[in-house]
Amino acid sequence: MLETAGVDEYLVFETLEGRIEWWHHDGNQFLEGPRDATVFNSATFPGLWLDRDALRAGDRFRLIETLQHGIQSI
């Protein structure tokens, strides 16, 4: 269903367990990004970086700081 809707990647944040997964489509199927990543980097939107631990902790300042580093990388 995601493929027919044109979704290239998506994020799953399971708040009760604190589990975060980032999935991307490689042209044939969805593949899960590395589970041990501390920063998730979007393949679809260059510069979109999300800090896993900051997201879990609700640390918006660190989220913004990581996002700014991502934006500066492009």
C-alpha cells in the first residue's frame, strides 16, 4: 500500500518501547535502516537528520541542532 501511494521512506516511533525504525524504498522493496544508528539520515530529503536519542527524550534543542547540521551538510 505504501508503494502504491508513492512513499519513499517512513519513520516508526513506538513510544511505549522507545523503538524507532527508519525504512526506505530501494526501488523494489522497503529496507530497514541500521538499528544501531544514532542519527537517521533521509535518503529522500537530503539534510533531514534526526537524532534518535533526542527524539526519544523529547529534547527539541538537540533535535534542532542535529537538523541544522544536516541542513549545513548539503
